[in-house]
Amino acid sequence: MSLENVLDQKREEFLIKWFQLMVDAYPAETAKFLKREKNPFANPVGRSIHEGISGILDLLVRGVEHGKASEFLDRIIRVRAVQDFSPAQALAFVFDLRGLLRDVLVKEIDEGGITADELALFDAKVDELALISFNVYTACREKLYEIKVEEIKNRSFRLLQKAGLLEEISETREESGEKGGDQ
Amino acid sequence: MAKIPKASEMAATLSHIPPQTGWMDTPTEFKQGRWCYGAKAKNMEVLGLPNPRDWSPTDADWKLPSNWKEIILEGLRERIGRFRSLRLFMDICVRCGACADKCHFFIGSGDPKNMPVLRAELLRSVYRKEFTTAGKILGKLAGGRELTEEVFKEWFYYFFQCTECRRCSVFCPYGIDTAEITIIARELLNLVGCNIDWIAGPVANCYQNGNHLGIQPHAFKDMIEFFVDEIEALNGIRIEPTFNRKGAEILFITPSGDVFADPGTYTLMGYLMLFHEIGLDYTWSTYASEGGNFGFFTSHEMMKRLNAKMYAEAKRLGVKWILGGECGHMWRVVNQYMDTMNGPADFLEEPVSPITGTKFDSAKGTKMLHLVEFTADLIRNGKLKLDPSRNDHLNVTFHDSCNPARGMGLFEEPRYVIQNVCNNFHEMPPNTIREQTFCCGSGSGLNTDEFLDMRMRGGLPRANAVKHVHDMFGVNTLSTICAIDRAVLPPLMDYWVPGVGVAGVHEMVGNALVMEGETERTTDMRGEPLAGMEDSEDEDI
């Protein structure tokens, strides 16, 4: 049986263990809450981890599509990018996939049911996910800086406008400019 | 086979092993994006607040007075005597945990000290140590904790990570209002000069100039007249608002955020259009030019001081009653405190709508009526000509703002108004709206940019529910009746649910309102084409 098939069969176990690894990064009380609370609106962090990791696992089984991978990684990384994690800590969960796979499929690997090539291919997929996750994390942080700038601009724009400190191009000038361009 | 180490075990720099110590022994680290700048000396001096100096929460030395501990403990003693509720809240919590996972900051951050019960324990543990026999004798065994400088700094960090939204109190079987614990803790912090500048600055401005921004009277008037021009360009109708007019029937007060910051400005245009259309005899005031009350986040006395000016102005102008715009904290202060704090407002009359004759019992005590109640009554009595199809480009959901929702029970009126001015409306899940509504994550004076990471965490539960209706029903507009919401939900949506905009309810009223003598409307107030009018600009050419 191929690695993908075995992984698909052990999907539940894989996801439970991955989820556990993710919540272990939080203090014990929090980890308990993230695991216990099933209502997605009472526990949005738990929800995003669930959705993210099951999506990523599907991609690993079926093949990594960049667009989809970004989407599922984003579900998790967008949260971790604003939580108490350094960039390395925020993205460690992707790298955990290698150890996790070897843990869940230890028997199959020991018995030779999974070949070295298959493992190498899986690791390559993890590398690919890791590279995509750098983009996602950076995009999240960049968005935050963009938001800060926008907030400050929006706060001062009307004031500057009222204070007569902005000299905007008027409609009529704009139109005559366009006409001039046409000629 | 070689065991592959977990990524988290690979290097010391990577390791994120959460603290294994109990909360009392886990030190608080001030991390960027999670605390607000300290109050500036000049703002504290204007207000007569103690210990004015320039300082930063990341400084090792906070320049506290040498007897700071005595001041705080005496302050706590005095407040326990003054507020029976505080005494009860200190004593009766059994740490059942019902509130623990109800706080948006805990849900979004995962930091256990954001659990309401633990946040309250920060103060309660000191209370036990200093004011209870068991705590004095047994100390830590009885949950007591000495007030040290580290503990004091931890107070600052976590009591300015609470938005006083009161969601946790909804779930407390004993009715403990953790927001009130935060309110008292902030008062104590203020006794030795530890406020944040995003609060102290607006309070100083409001005290000096009448509004949080420090907009002077002539500039305030100019700004509103600018919107008069915008409305004329939109539908050809010239509105003539009055300012500081003695003898007007009604004084209208709204947060200054509506006057200067988009998208609140569109809500303000909606107010102007509505009042013009029904011929309301009202005036703006350039002195009581702020509905919001950041004094509420400083101390009871400061809240009273800022609230008083609205009533002083109503008295000076000789109006019959006050109509208040879409605001959050203004309503909490008016509805829960004003009557016994600055009241009775016996020089005013019980609000009666001059258009429908409806007497508003809800505002009997304070003589100040919520605009959404007023508008809902106009609609119910058929006094407005509305074309909800003008909002067909909007697919709307409604965010209950904490203060009008939990602070005054205003649930039905905004929904009634929205459903009369919009054709597309979808509710978010029940455990995220009405009395269980999730805070925007930026209330109680925390809507500043240096606090952005924390705001995004705190706003996650709200955004998560919006994402649900966005994905399920294509919702593209988050409507709300609070100025802080209008300022902070757009960045929150930008981060968590791109594609969802934010609008005040009266912006949508302004869109739908058919005004007498208006020219054909092709756009909404933002200049966006109305549904079916997407090509009209080309036709003009």
C-alpha cells in the first residue's frame, strides 16, 4: 500500500496527534480549552487549527496545490502571527509533520511497507509547505503594518482636508487635463 | 530508525514550552503590540491627575511615588467601603470557571491571565493578603499575594487588556461583573499616575475643548458643513444645520469620531439627512461635541466630569431633551450611571417624539434618547419614505456593540431599522450576538495602533462569526451602532475577513431615505453605484 493510502487510513490518528502537538504550544489551561470546546464560534482558534490541519493532510495525501496550501496554512498561521509566538515558533507545526509521519507510520516503515523514496517525497512536500508558510506568515505581518498605516492615514485625512492642508485636484481640472491629453 | 526531534525541540530559540509554573509565579513580559503607551505628563496635568511624568511601561523604573504601595492599598480600602459590589465581587467568587473561556481576549490569545477569573484574581489575591484574616495569616495558601512592583506592573498589563465589555458577567452564576473590577483596578492605577495615553489624551482634550480630538468649535462647524456640501452633491438637497442654537427643542450629541473618521462620517451624513427630512427642531453643540466618554476608563469622577458637560450644555441652550447618536460607551454611562451621578436632569422633559407623539419611557430618567429608538419609532409610524433597494448592493449583518447591547438591552430596535432599510440581512450565530455578543476587541480606550496585535486577537471571535456569514450568505457589510466599532472593525475585517466593509445603521438609513425634492440617486453616500446603477456614470458621459 502506498504511503498516501496508509496515511488516509490513519487520518484520524494523524490529525489527533497533530492537533495535540499544536495545542501543546499553549499553557495547559488553554490547551484544555482548545481541545474541549467544540462549538466553532466559542473556540475559533480550535476551529481554525482543525480546518487548517485537515485541509493540509488532504493535500499531502492528494498532492500539494499551491493555492489550496496557502489557504489552509493561512487558517492556522493568521492566528499564530498575532499570538505570543516568534516567527519560528509560529511555523514549527509544519516541520513537525516529518516526525509525526514517522511516529504514526512507525510500524509500516519498520516493516518496509513504506519505501525510502516515498519518505523522501513526503519530506519534499513538507519542505514545499514550509516554503509556502513563510510567504503566508510574512503576508500576515505585512498586513498588520499596512493596517497601522491606514489607520493613521484615515485618522488624519479628514482633519487635513478641513484644515485646508490638502490641495486636491478638482474635478474640472481633472476633466480638462483628460481633454488636453486627448488632444 | 533515528527518532526525529520535534521542531519545537530543535533549538533553544525555537522552543516554545509554555510556563509550567502557577500563575502567581509566572512573570509578565511586556511584549510589543500588547501594551499601550503611558499617559503623558501634559495630559495628566490638565486633568489634575496625580504623579504626572513622562514614562513608558517598558522602563524598569516607572517613577512611582515612594509611598505608592500605601496609596494603592488605601485606595482599595476606600473603594471597598464605597462600593458594596466590589466587596462582594472580592469575596464571593468560587472560581467555578464559568467565565474563563468567555473572554474574547482569552479566546484569541490563549493567555490564561486573560481569563476573567484570573484577571480578577490579580486584584483579588492582593485583597486577600491585605484585607482578610486568612490571607494575612496563610498568605499564598489562602490565595493571598503581596503587592510588589511586579504585581503592580502585571495589573497595568492585564487591566489594559480588558475592554470592560461584560460578556463574562453574562455567564457568572453569582453575577460578578468583572468589568467593574477592571474599572476599579484602573482607578487604582491612576492614583499613582499609571494610565495609558490613548485614554488620558482624549480625556484631556474633551475636558479642554469638548471632544476627544480637541477639535475647536469653528473646525467642528466647518466639518459638519463639509458634509452638508457632500449631501448636496449626492442628491441636490441643501441641509442647514444649526449650532449652539438656544431654544431648539432637541440637542443632538454624537461621538466626535462620526465627524472626522470614515466610515463614521457617512453615518453622520445619515443623521443630517434624516433630521432634515422630518423637519426636526434640533441643534448641534460645538461645546458638548462629544458623546463618547473616555473618562469612564479613568475613574468614576472623570466619567462624571465629562458626562456633566452634555447636561450643562442642554441646560444652557434651554432644550427640552437630548437625542444621542450611534455610540457605545456614551450609552453605558448615560444608561447606567448618569441618573444617580449627574442627575436628576429635572430641567429637561421626558423625551417625546415631535413627529409621532411617542413618549419614550426608556429615557424617562436621563432625558436622553437613543437615535435608533427614535428612528425605529418613525418607521413604525410610517413617517419615513424608504427605498430599501438602494441598499441592495449591501448584504448586511449586525454586530451588537457591547454597551448598547449588554449595557442597555438595545437588541430589537437596530434590527428593526436595518430590516426596513435593507433587503439583505443575515444574523451571525446566536452565541455571538445580542447579550452574548463578542467585543470588537478595541473598546474601553484600547483602540490604538501600538496595541494592534492584541486588538486582532481580541477581535478574532467577532471576526470568526462574520467570516461564517460571509462564507455562507455572501455578507459584505458589518453594520453597527458604535463609533469605536466603526473605527476598529474595518482593520479587523481587513485582517480576518477581507471583503467585508463596515457601516453605521444610519448610513444605511441615509441611503434608503427618499427625500422630498431629491435628484435621482445613482450612488450611495460613499459614491459607490447603487445596484442596477453601475453603468450610470458612463451614461452621463
